[in-house]
Amino acid sequence: MTADTITAADIRINARWVIPIEPANAVLEHQAVLVQGERIAAVVSRDEADARYRAKETIDLPNHVVLPGLINMHGHAAMSLFRGLADDLPLMTWLNDHIWPAEGAFVSEPFIADGTQLAMAEMLRTGTTTFADMYFFPEIVAQLAKDAGMRAQVCFPLLDFPTPWGAGPDEYLAKGEGFIRQWQDDPFIMPAIGPHAPYTVSDEPLTKAVALSRSTGTPIQIHLHETAFEVADALEKTGKRPTARMAELGVLGPTTQCVHMTQIDDSDIQLLKDTGAQVIHCPESNLKLASGLSPVQKFREAGINVAIGTDGAASNNDLDLFGELSTASMLAKVVADDATALSAHEALAMATIDGAKALGRAHELGSLQAGKLADIIAVDLGDPFLQPVYDPASHLVYSNHGRQVSHSWINGVPQVQEGRLTRIDVPDLMLRVRGWADRIREQQTS
């Protein structure tokens, strides 16, 4: 062997199993994942890695499965500071009587900064490497994610009424356009437009949002068909189902991400199929708020891309995407009355390559393939509650939880090593979180 037959790599990850996501349903054994710079150089057998590569750093993971970093396609990161604040309530009571008043009292730039960092710590520790956020002060969320080296689609908010971020739709759109211009070419931050919901945004702002989306190529993410009340109220007030109104206004399209999508009939499915819109499934939030059940199998059978999100920690109450996958898979089976409705491999795809498709970045995210960005996680399957291992994909979805994530890399940079965060000062963060908890608790009891 000559020197010119050896390829240099920065990192070699030796794994007991690799689930690359593409090709579908594959579980590879005794593999090596090679990383050069910010990208995956190769996924090969260990023998081939020995013969062809020399790495600066080698990481041996004898009981682990390595797979792409997870993509959490919907949440409200800073709402982690409201975790457990108002539980066991229906959506509109939860919003009107508890969440919106708490937001009015506390949402500010410091609140957003600390709540977002808390959410990022939880997501990184449980395997998420890219998240989609829809909340206030998006410029702070974007900068925090960038500073932490985490990928994020950050939606600026759009509503008919004032919030701490703006006085109304015109100000939201003006500030949002500047936000898009600032971040639209960044490899980590993907700006997006976030009209809250059909019942909180009127036709004129939605039409302007569509025009901005088309002129900048920016995605739209919107809560849609979240509850039976939303659909019934829309029919009473407009004579149209929310999806029909959104289609008429031009909101639905290939870069539109429709969050929740419960209370669905055949006409809704046809509109999604015809427009190429994406569905973001948030099963645990939907269950906890009794919002409804999303017919995931029907969407998939119609060729509609379905990705997955946790929603915010105030309505979940965690951001562990592995737990969400377990719920999604079992719920899909019950809704379809079919135990084969959403397999473990299909669920894993929802949190990886299907999320990348929803972002328009499937060419560089969502699977372990040479040339893609090195967003990689490792999950330790060595604990007794995960033994024996017959099928690592099944274990990841049905037996595992996110705290088994031992390692994480984004762009080839380590984010979690041996279960410890590398770029977030957790003790300092916890001091700030306790301060917020004391203030929120005092406000709630006064």
C-alpha cells in the first residue's frame, strides 16, 4: 500500500450498528463513519476503513447505534420555561386563560434567550441536531442557535394583534423581511415565516406573507387543523374549511409546513397532495391537549411528506424526539387500525430524512451518506433495559429514550460527548432557569 492510497479523515466513528436512513430499512453492522471537515467522507466496513483511511481521532462505540441527527420540525423553544405551568386543560382554555397571560407578563429578550438555551440543551442531549422554532424575538433564537453551532429553522411570528415583538401585522412583516435578509444564506439558520394559525391571522396579512415567501424563497410554517373547534368555527364564519381558505389565499405550497393536521377529511388530503404541502405531526401535544388524531398513514399513502415535531415543552412536556417517535408509531397503528401502519424504520425516517425534505435540505441533511453534512448522533444500547438487541431500529423507537444519546456532532463538531454537553454551560443555565421559575411561580399565585 502506498501513501497516495490512504485518505485522511478528521474523525472515525467505529459503531456496532449504523442506521444510515438511506437506503431505507438498512441496519449495517461493524461499520465506520468517516468525517472530514464538516461533511461525511464515507460509511464503510471497519476493514475497509483500516485499509483506506487514517483519522486524527478514533471513537469506539461498541454498544451503540449511529444515525443521522434528529430534526424536530416544530416547537416554541423558549416556552420550556413554562413547562408544567398549566396542564390537563383543553387547547383554547390553556391558551386564553394561562399561556397568553403568562406570555404577556414574562416574554422579553432575556426570557427568550434563557428559555431557548434551556430547550437547546434538552434537544441536543436527546439527539436533536436541527430544530424548527416559531416564537417571539426570532433574532435572539437565531443568534443563540448559531453561537451554539446548532441548526435551526426560525420562524418570525405573524398575528393580527400586538405582542411583545410587535404592534401588529405590518410591523411583524417589516421586521420579518429584515430578519430573512439577514439570515437567508446562513448554513445553520434557516429563516421562515410563521403565521400563527388561520383563526389568529386574517386574509390580508396572509396574502402579504405569501408574497414575501415567494419573493425570498422562504418557507411558511402554520398551525393548521389543530382542533375540531378550529374547523367548526371556520366553517361557521367563512363557510370554508381552513385548508380550503389557505389554498385559496396561496398559503399552501411545497415550502409550506402544516403543523398538527387533525380533523381531516378527503378534501383536505387532496389539497395537500395537489399543492405539495408538508405535514408536521406533533402526536404528544395533540394527545395531551385532546386536540385530535392525525391520519398519518393516509397522508403517507397519498404521497404527502410527514415530518415530526414535539411542539413546545408547555404542551408536551418534553422535547425528547425519540419519545415522540414511539408515540407517533403506536398512535398511527391505532388510528389506521393496522399494526403495520408506521414501522420503526418509517418513524426514524420521519425524524431525519422527512424532516430534511420539509426543510428543502434533503440533499445535505437527514441521512448518513458521503458528501452530506456531518450531523450525527450515537445512542448507547448497552443498558439492561435495552437488552437483548434483536433489532436496533425497533429499540430506538419502542424501548429507548433520548437520554441514551451519548454523542452528537453537528457539522463535524462535537456537541455531546459521553452524555455531556460541550458548548452549553449547564450549571450557569440552571441558575437562570431557577430565577425564572421563582418569578413565574410568584406571579401565578399572586
